[in-house]
Amino acid sequence: MNNKNKLIVIAIIVALVALPYWRIKTNSKFFADGLLAHLSQLGEWNHQAVDVALSGEIIIKKLTFRPQGYRQNILIDAIEVHTDLKKLLFSSSSHLISHVPETMTLSFKNARVNDNANDLQVAINRANYWPMAGTFLGAFGCGEGSGPSFSDEQWQQIFPSNPNFDLELSYALVDDYHIDFNLNINNPENWFIAWSGTLTRTSDVERLAFNDTIVDTLYYYHSDQGFNQKRNQLCADDNKGSYAAYRLKSAEEIQKYLRVFANQEMPDFLSNQYQRSLAENMELNAIFDLRDPKYIFEVVGMSQMEYYAKVDIEAALGENEYQKIQLVNIDYLELDMDTLRAEMEAKQQETERIEAEANKPKELLKTITHSVGKGVNEVTVRNWSQAVGQNIKVRTRRGRPIFGRLLAIDDKQLTIASKYMSGDATITVLRKDVLSMTVNR
């Protein structure tokens, strides 16, 4: 081959590599704009640059996000997007802007609240980091704010500087009507939290839209990584240095609240379990079943009090069996007269408040969740070995459900490729710990 032919071959090779890369790089900007447009229902987004790798990973750099109704921004170093390379290579720019892929993982790096204003951080403090954290974080019996919540001064002692978080959102369209999702929230000095579940779409149109998806069950996992120690020290100091005194006071404050607002109280077993959950390095697993299915934006927009009033809960600490959270009738013989009188007055005030509120009609969503996608819902697997190589959902005796691909199974354990914290992981689950396995048909 002469030099001229060699140059031609080299030029062809360069063109075959450069043109697809140029198209991917160009389309990645449209894709990033479309992705942020989908997220714009949450607030206003801005970014400085978009990079793309041949692997198909897109990196949106230096973002600011201002939630609706607030002046303060959330700063994010980058969003790493993992998706199908073919989508960027073969899709039109208009399709990239208006559609999101059927499977995607978004990794938010170093998200933190900007210090230039304080309205957003104050709202986060008042809400006890809800809906990021699905508990009151031990504010009962200690928090000096309303709700209950910790006051700004108390939060300043717990968090001398605003905490930074890494978040990872993964989702997959499992059939025409259902989307599995998993949201991991990690701060190594405070907690690791995971929310997961299945969203129901209202139609099978090609375009994926998340704001109008419906949820009826959410799975929650909370692993303490330092927060409980900080909180317990603060609350013990307010109780003459006694953590035990704070723990008992916290449980009794919950009892007072339940007597007024739920007209019931915790049984002794549940009260003891709550007190145990305040200890350091504890793991909490919960299944939240909404009594009436809700749009996802409705659930996110609920206050924590409202949310807990609309769900049935199963919970477990560590490796314990799940227990239904069930209240019991009030034992009035155990209450002194001053406590009884104060609680009756508070109950009357709450009754008057409820009567004064207008009842807003709610759209009935059960029809959608029970009628769409029939024949493609989850199917329980009886012979687990037949599910090797398939995407499965495993419910275990501990922790949230595990989503992933079943790699292997033997007499003792299952091996599953799954998502964990900031990346992929191959995990094993003992067969004796598996309650059920399902696949989507």
C-alpha cells in the first residue's frame, strides 16, 4: 500500500471515530438541556458546562438549583449521567430534549445549600430534613422548634457547617406502565438513606414524565453514620448529661402527641423499639403503604405529619423481623389529672381546627393503579433458579427490597448484581433471609 492509500485509510478511520464522537458530544448538550427541563418542575436549574465520554457518561458541571418558592440555592459540583450511548448517537435533538431514556442513573456530587441566604436552610431545619429523612431525627423531647424540630441554634451545634451530600437516583422502565426507582442519599459523617419503590404511569405513551406517576408503596432504609451521636450528646446535655433521661422523655413526648392527634398511644413494645432506634449506629428499615395512592408530586409536597397520617407502616431495626406499627387505646388510668386535662384541651383545639378546614376533594387514583398494565405486573417466582439472568426484586427479612440481576443461586445464597451507594456491587443474600422474589412480565 503506497503512502497515498495509507493516508486515505487513516482519514477514513479518523472520520469513523470523529464523526460519531462529534455527534455524541453535540447531542449530549441537547440531552442535558432536556434532562434539566424535566427537573424544572422542582425549581430553576443552571449549569456551566457539559462533558461527555465515549463510554456514554455525561457530566453536567457546576450546577445551581433554586427550589420553587425560595431565594437560596443548592450548589452541586456535578451530575454524572449514565445512559445508553445509542440514544446520543441515533436520536434527533428534539427527541433528546423532550424524552428521557427508559433506564438511567444520575449521580449528584457534593450537593450543599449555599450560605448566601437562609430561607431554604431554615425550611430544611424546620422539616427535620424531610423528605430526605423519613423520621423526626429524635426531635421529640429535645427539639426546641415547632413541629417538633430542632431550633436553628441546635442545628448549628449539630451541624457547625451545612452538610454535603452525594445522591444517586436510578430508575428503569420495567414495562409499559411501571418504573422501578432507587434513591441513595449519603453523608459519611451523618447517615446513609435509601428510598425505593415502583411508580405507576397513567399511560403507555413513549415520553417518560415523572411528575404524574403514581406511588402506593415506598421502601425506606436509614443507616446512622454519626448523626445519632451528635444529636444524643446535644439532647443529653439538655437533660443534665443523661442520655437515658432524654430517651425516656422523647418517647413520652411522642405518647402525648399521639394521645392528642391520634387518640391512641404506643404499646410498651413499640415505645421500647423507638427508644432503641435513637442509639448510635442503628439501622432502620420501613415499608410505607399509602392508604390511598398518590401522585409522586403530592407525596413529595406533604408535610411529615401529613404523610405519617396517611400511611400504614411496617418497620424493623437491624436484622429484626418487620413489625406492623399499630397503636393501642389510651390507658387513662396511667395518666395523672394534670396531664389528662392538658391533653384533653389540646385535643379539643385540634378538633376545632380540623372542623374549620375546608375538605378539598381528592382525585381517586386507585382505579389507575389497579387497572393499568394488567398482565405485566410483578410475578412471584416459586422456583428461584429459573430467574437466573433476570432482573428481580427480592424482599428480605432485613433492609429495603433489593433490585438487581440474579447472577447465581446455590443451596445457601443468592448472588445479585445491584446498585449500592455510589456504584455497582455484587452482593450475596442468604436464602433463609429471603421472604419472596418477583420478576416483571
